[in-house]
Amino acid sequence: MTANPSTPPPCSSCGKPKPVGAYLCRECWWTLPARTRSRLNRRDDLAMRRLADLHAALQKGTALHKIQVTQ
């Protein structure tokens, strides 16, 4: 079964629709600490590590305002 291209993907945190290419929905994104958002916006050799940190924190149930990722 394939995904419907007109259906936005769900947010990894709350399950609400999120923009294509975004890590989280806008509401959840702005709940992250500013430093975490800044680091997640970087596109460098550590980008995948930071994304993995985000997903690991979400799986543990860490509150969004407490999530920190690799520098």
C-alpha cells in the first residue's frame, strides 16, 4: 500500500499533519528549545546524528521543551 501524496505526513511527536520535509508540525517545532531548533536546522556532517537524537528523545517520551540534540 502506498501513501496518498496529497495527505501530509504525520508529526513524529503529536501525529498531526506536518509540512513535507519538516521534522515536526509547526506547533511541536516551536515548542523545542531555540538551541535545539537551531541545531536541527544545520545541514552538515552531523545533521543525521541530530535527527537521530530527536527521534530517540521522542521515542523515550521526552517533553519537547527539554529535548537537546548533538552540537
